[in-house]
Amino acid sequence: MNLSGEEPGQASLLKFIGNVLIMTSIETTAEMCTFAEKTNLGAHNVLKLFQALMPISPHVLYAKQMTSEEYAKDHVRPYLPILYAPAN
């Protein structure tokens, strides 16, 4: 995307909008998967819904990663216990 000739700062604003879009997609997908798990519907059914309604969307990618736990690669997992360790 070329923003030559635009006002200075426009690229930064567009990047911010893109970041908000990505983060809200991840958050929405996570909330739906969590809700489905808590109601015994299963997150895998949320994935099926996304695949049926919008097969070419980031939601499908994020739901696949969440249901298969691909988002938690081995190089990330060692840090998770630190984040959730009980306070002494």
C-alpha cells in the first residue's frame, strides 16, 4: 500500500486501524470459543461455523489455532506458568 502524497501520519493511523482490526478479530474469536466451551457446545463447532459462513477470513485461522493450541508453540509455553503463577 503506497500512501505517497498523503498527509504525514496517515500511514501510522492506517497501521493503528489494522492493528485494532487484528486484535478485535482475535479477541472476538477467543470469546466465542470460550463461550462455546463453557456451554458444552465445543470450540470446534465455532470453527465449523466460521468455515461455513466466512471460509476466507482471519477468524478461521485464529479459531484453528485456538482449537488445536497451535498458538502456544514450544518456545512460548515456558513463559505461561510465570504469568499464571500464584502470588506468595
